Amino acid sequence: MTDSPTVLLAGCAALPRGDGDEEVLLAALADAGCIADWVVWGEPRSLQADLVILRATWDYDSRRDEFLQWCEAVPRLRNDAAVARWNTDKTYLLDLQERGVSIVPTVLAEPGQPVEWPDTEFVIKPTIGAGSRGAQRFPAGTRRHAEEHLATLHAKGTSALVQPYQSTVDRHGETAVVFIAGELSHTYVKGPLLVPGAWLDGSGLFATETLMPVEATPDVVRFADRTVDVAADLLGMDRGELLYARVDVVRSDEGEPLLLELELTEPSLGFAFGGRPAADRMAKAARDIALS
């Protein structure tokens, strides 16, 4: 190892250099003295790097076992393989709920098991999935179409989550709270995804989003901060070992923060909103890991 460690950002074959959000991160890594580049996950050269950072590995859901085997083989990976194994199955939400984190009400729909459908508008999403692929929103009372969609997911070998749709998202969106090396970095808002006219991008790997800068309210930041604490404790690690975390928060009809997703594996981090300061924080943390 040299004073100029090699740091690779992991993408996938369809997006070998991500979606463009990390360009500022590449510049920050170079300025921090790193030799920085992209690599497609699974490529042998990822095994030789001083650090590999999971960024745009958005096709893992179709090859999750292979993806996790690769994660285990990478000598220095962030976030690491144990985090990826837990976080790439959305049943992690139920683990967090058991530890006292308020989540969007969630029912696990497993193959062959009866489902209690919500009386209101609801969402079905696969437990193994990225980029909102396979997630679908249903009006109240559309049980037949919902059962057909659920059967399609089950036929692909995945269970699903059934959640009442949070109407506050249509008015206020989801607040994304981003942490770098355990510390609050920046926040932004994501508009509703599961609406008519919402499409996957040209790669077919993620739904296009409307993103806006926002200063999250103190209660949302406190909620997100506690969620990271609980997750780190559950994983048996210090929160500072998480190179990045994105906590997606919505509000209940009563106005209380609820966890929609905790993204620890390959989330977009919104560097367009965190800017160069966020990229510098991540570059410094990455360099420290690579040199340790």
C-alpha cells in the first residue's frame, strides 16, 4: 500500500460509471490523494483495490447470491458484506421495528401464505429489489390486480412487503437524511415515485426521481440519527464504520416520522445537494479506511 491508495467505486454492467452523481466524489478522492476510478462489481481488479465502495450496483437483485459472494471476497469493502447481506433484504425493516424504530406499517407476504390487504391505497414491493423495480401502488379495493402482481413476484422467487400508501408523500415527498462516517452530512427531498407517468431511466435499473434541496426538520433528523444508531447496534458495529447511510423518512397522517427505507448498500447520496463539502467528507473517510 502507498500513500496514494486505490479507491474504486462499484457500478454494474448497465451503469459502469453510475448515474453521474459521483463525479464530484471522484474529484474529491483525487484531491485527497487517492487513485480513484469505477469498476463493475465482480471484476477481478476489485479484489486488488485498497478500498471498494458500493455505489451503483443496481442489478444485484437478479443475482443476489453472486453479488453477496463477491462482497465477501472483496478484502476491503464499504459498506461491508455483512451490511450488504442484511440491507439488501427489505425484511430488515421488521428487524428495526422490533428494536423500537417506527416504520411504515408493513406486512410480509410470503409465498403460499394468506395476505391481509389494507383497506386503503397500498403498495407492494419485493423484499429483494433496487431502484423501485417491482414496486407498485394500488388503489383501495383492487385486490385482484394486487394478487396478480404478488403472484408475479412470488414466481420470481421473492417475498414481498405490503404497506399502506402514505398519502403525505404526495404533498411533502420523502426526506432523505444522509450520514457519512456516522455524521450528519446533508438532506434533500424525493418526490413521489409510484405515480402514473413515473418511468425507469434508460438503463432500466431505477425509477426517475424529482429531487429538491431541503433542510430537514429537527424531529426528522433526530429520528434518522436514532435509526442509524439502532442499525449499527443490531449489526454489532460502531456507526462510524458505516461509510454512508441514507435514511428515507415520511410522515404519518398524524405527522410523526416513519422509516420508509434505510439505505446502507448502494443508495444515491445526492451529492448534487451535499456538494463538494459532502464529497470531501466521504473522500477523507474513504482514504482513512484505505490506508488503515
